[in-house]
Amino acid sequence: MTQKILVGTIIEETSITLAELSRVCCVETNYLIDLVAEGILDPISDIQQDEPEQWLFAGSCIKRVHISLRLQQDLEVNLAGISLIIDKYLLPY
């Protein structure tokens, strides 16, 4: 019997760029910028960068993006409602 060894990175302990988050979550960067503007996502950059391309995010933001997408697609909740639902009930920071 052969054993397969999986190799990967624990994303929750890694910071990822806006482009990487966009690619992992299969969404446009503009959608992620809207999530940041609404307070659903929070860049972890030490210095607040004006350029979104310089933002870094915790790997845990992937879950917030996926939940945001599901709320928007399945229940047609707007971004303000998503922010309230996630922060109050699902994934408080």
C-alpha cells in the first residue's frame, strides 16, 4: 500500500495579498475592496496603505469572503447586512 503525503501551508497563520485572496476565493478584487470598505474584511498591514495592492490579509479572511458570497448569492443580503450578520453572529474579530 502506498501512502500519499500532502504538503501545504496553513493559511490561517499566513498573510496573503489582495490578489491571492481574490484568486483563492474566485472573486474580483473590486468585490474584496467593497468588503473592506464595508468593514467586512480588515487588512492586517501595519501601516494603512492607500493602495489596495499593498494590503495584506489574514488567512482567516477566506472564510469571511465565502460566507459573504453565500449570504449575497443565496439570500440576496446586501453588504451592510452581511457586515452586521458576520460581526454580530458568525465571525466576530
